Amino acid sequence: MDLVAGLLLIALMALAARIVQLHVGPNDSLRRRIDQTRRYEDRLPEPRGRILDRHGNILAIDLAMRNVIADPSEVLASGNPRFIGLQLARVLQLDPAMVMARLNRPNRRFEYIQQRVPDETADLIRRMQLRGVSFDEVSARHYPQGPLACHVIGFANLENVGSAGIEQRFHTYLRGQPGLRVSEKDGRRREIFDRRVLDIPPQRGADIYLTIDQNLQYMVEKALESAIAEHQAKGAWAVVQRVRTGEILAMASLPGFDLNEYRSADDLQKLNRAIGYVYEPGSTFKVATIAAALNEHRVTPDQVFDCENGCWFFKGRPLRDYHPNGLLSVADVLKKSSNIGAAKITLTMEEKTVERYLRAFGYGAPTGVELPGEEGGILADRSQWTSLSLSRIAMGHEVGVTALQMLNMLCAVANDGMRVRPTIIRRLVDAEGHTLMESKPEFVAQPIRSETSALMRKLLARVTEEGGTGTRAAVEGYTVAGKTGTAEKAINGSYSSRANVSSFMGFLPAEDPDRIAIMVVVDEPQGAFRTGGVVAGPVFREIARQAVRYLDIPPDVPVEAGVENKPEPWRSL
Amino acid sequence: MRRRKRQNRKTIQEGSPFPMSLALILVLVTGLAFGYLWLRDQCDTTGRRLQELESRRGDLQRQILREESKWSNLKSAKNLEQLMAQFHLAMVWPGEQYTKRLSRPELEPEAAAEMQYAQRELATRHD
């Protein structure tokens, strides 16, 4: 008995000595380990800034969401895994077999059932009190309008890194700064508030206000959808821009995709064709070459050219018109869109002059709009031009353009010759409400004089009049100036007679300084009539008709008078 | 008669056997200890309250964002169109003949400021 007591005493003394050693002795490494165990460090996620339209409607926002997690071993231990699996599958709208397969893993303690579930759904599951089911909170990017303006807004990936559109281009502004909280935690791993030694709150990223108008964007997308359905087209895209300021009010490209489901979209759906698809423009390009010839005083609107009844051999190669024409004035060459007339007009200029004008109009280089993935188009260096090039470039062949480049050129023609950089950003505002950046019209170049611009406005207005190629683009009560374009697509090295790109670009009211310009392109429309005037013209009219009412742009032609204009309006200049 | 035993004056104790100063110190120390514990408890309570409020603020901020998102969705053109279809309503733009455009009236100087504000509102709505 005494022996036991003695041993116990010795053990207690050893224990006491160890306690003294632990508390008093040099145990820095041990203390560090204890401190580390107690240390509570919480990295506070930074909310990403919002993306809004020009009127403050939210297009992209960070929302708190929940991941639904299961502990399969606990679910199986509950004795009712089938019930739990079926309930989860029903509420989350998942395949029950898939949920059961995830739950039926006895050796696992952690399985995601579904990630990024809205709070409402998570609350519904929580109320069911399913054993072994828990949640963790995550911040996820949400796009309330779904597919609306998907190519402009872009998307942020699962790591919250902007990967397309504005999300990508302005990621550094949008992302914000994470916060940090350093403290100690108790036995239940909860933070002990009065041990908090550092608390840096997170900084929300800047909000970006776009020049896009949500409602106008919707109208444009709807008009394009109808056009695709009507003509069984491969795609369609359109841009609406304010001529004077370069602000883009709408930019749509179809087919699009739902931004909340961007992972299921393919690369073609993700392509913003308005800036990323290079095509041969066809007759819309005549606006640039004829404006150059007029600006150079090489031709006058009244000057007559022989359009050879629809077929002209130049350097041994035929050049054809869609409709045969005889003698046409320069004004009528534009109105009736004669390829032969346009070629003859362009041939009055030297190659270097034509190249200088085309580069001044912005061809061969990106416009500089604040979107990633903008193509610069194709305008070969003059040294690579052949003897035929000038006659082909005149009608929009041998060049590659984007819709935005074409619209930018048209805006310069409409805007007294001033080319303004197109912009899609209105302003950037930080979390405290300070404006970081405000977009202002940025003058780029003046390819043509103001007088030539005024003349071109008059000539282009005739295109939508009776006898012009763009009558279907006319809008009652407004003078619409524009140009049709139909280009055959080059497939496997030769032009296809079946696949073409139909386009219409125009602005209205032609003489109003607050005019808007619209570009519509329809890719590979089907049917007997696939010209720009037939296919893209009505889409233009539909967009323009609604846009002028929505933007409250007053008409410039009395309704009773219709679209009838006086003949030869350039004579008044 | 027994003689009363006389008490030795040297052994007589005067005052309390527990020194008053010591008692005071003990009371003070006890008071301080209790005060410390009370303050500690108050700190803990306030800390927990602050944490709750922090959490509540976070929840409210998240709720605001959710509501903003919902509101944005509700007032979108697509949603309005769907609702109109649901209730069999149809809307068209009014014809130009039904639209009356008002020209800017001649204003008294006093009324000018108010007009400018109205114009600013108009510009925001339609710009």
C-alpha cells in the first residue's frame, strides 16, 4: 500500500515538475504552436463592383450564395439516405441517381451536392433538417438580365476573375481589395472578439456605368432574334451609336448565351461578332470610297458614269452589278448601289489617296472601344495591292471589316467628317461614390471636310427613298440616310453564291445633330432574296423606329408628307 | 468571598483583532476583482453583441444586393413584356399624330431655375 502511495506521489511530483517546466522553462517553439492553434485569421472576400447600364440598371452584381455540402458517412449513418437524396434532388432539381451516387460513399466526409445555390433554396433545405447536410457561404457573380448584352458585359469565372467583355477589360477596377481579420479563437473555433488585433474591412470594387441602355439593348436583341428566325440566318449583330459622342447605346450579337450559364456556351456563342467578326462589307464600303472621291473633288454628285448595263471588263476581269444600269450620276451610283459606277469613281483617285482615306476612316486598325477581342480588320498595305485592287476595294471587296468599324466610318461621314472613338464606358465610380473616370468624346481624325459630310448626308438619304436599294429601311416621319450591303462569303478560297452577309447601316434623323447611327448585319440569311436591303433593311427600320420613340428624338419630316423628299437635294448646298 | 481576579492591563487588546487597514485592502482587492470580472463580462457581452451586429450588417448588405438584383430583374423590359403577355395586355408606341411636343415656354427669370432642374431630369431620363 505504501509502495503504491509512494509511486503515486512520485508520479504527481513528476507531473508537477513538467507543469513548472512547461510554464517557466524555455518553450518558445511550443508557445508558438499554441499561438498558431489559437490564431484566428479570416480573409474577408472583396465584393466585386457592379456593372450598370447608363440609367443605373444592374447588369452584373455579386450575390451571396451557398454551396450545398453532404457528409456521406453521416447521411448513411442516419439510416435514411434514400429519403435525404430524393429530397435534395427534388429541391435542387438534380438527377436523383447522381445525388444518390454522391451520398453512397461511406468513406467520404465531404461531397458537394450543388454549388452556388440561391439563399432561398438553401433555406428551404435547411428547414428540412436533413442530417449530414450543411452549407458554406460563397460570393458568386450574378447577371440578373441573363443573356442581355452578354458579349458586352462578359463574365467572371469561378475564381471571380473577369474572363470576357467588360468583366475582363476592367477587372482591376471591378475586383476590389480583400479585408483581413486577425484574432484568437475559442475551443469551438469561434473568434474571441476582444482578442482581435487587426481588422481591415474589404474594399468593394468600382461600379462601372456603361453607355448601353438596357431597354434599347433589349429592343435590338429582339429585332435580331426575329430576323434570324425569319431568314433562318446563322447569326445577326447590330450596334446603335450616338453619332456626335461615339457612345454605344446598344451592341448585340446573336446567337448569344446566358451569362449565368456561361460554361455551357461554346466559343461561337461567346464571340462578339460586332467587334470580333471580320467580313467583306460589300456595298456599304462604297460610302467611304465615294466620300473620298467627293472630298478630293475628283467627282461631283451630278457627274455621270456609264455603268455598262451591268457588266464591265476591267483589266480582263468582269465586274457585275446586281441590277443592270446604264448611265448613272454619282448620286445615283450610291442610291442604286452600282458596283461598276463605284469602281469607276474610285479609279479617278490614285491608290495612295484611297489608302490614305481608308486609314483615316479607321480601316485596318481597331476602333479602340473598351472591349477585349476587338479585331482590326484587313486593309492590306498598298504595296500588296494588284492592278485590280482599286476596282474591288471600291465595292467592299479585298478588305475585311468589323461592324463597329463600318459604323464608325458612317458616323464620321455623318458627323461633319469628325471621327470620334466609339465608347462603351460612361463612368467608373468607386465604393465611396467618387467618380474615377468619366468618358468624354475623343476626337480621332477628320477624314473628310464638313461640306463633303453635308453632301454625303443628302446623298445617303436618297438610298432609302423610292428607287433606292434601302427603301425597306425608311422610317415614317424621319429622314433616314444609309447604305445597303450584300457580300458573298469567301468559303474555301472562292466566293459562295449561297452564303452571304447582308447589312444595312444608317443614321437618323439625317440632319439632326443628335442623330443616332445603327449598323445591322445578318449572316447567311436563307431564301430567294438575301440582299442587305431586303434582309437587314427591315431590321434596321424596326430598331430605328423604336429607338427614336424611346430616345424621344422628334421627327424631321411631317408624317403626312411621308418619306418623300425633293429631288436632287444636294443642289441646295 | 472570592477575590476578583484582576486582569493584566498589558494583555488587554484594544480595538478589533483584524487590522482595519488589511480589511480595507481585502475589500478593495475583492471589489477590484469583482469589478474586473464585471468589466470582463461586459466586454465579452459587448464583443458578442458587436459580432452579432457585424453578422447582421453583413446579412443586410447581402439582402440589399439580393433585393437590388431582384428589382433590376423585375423592371427589365423582358419581365414587363412577360407580365403583359400573362395578363393579355398589349402596348404599342403612340402614333406621331397622337404625340404633342411642347416647346420651351418663355420664362420669367424666377422660374428659370426650376425649369433648369426639370430639364436636367428630362436629360437624365432620355439622354
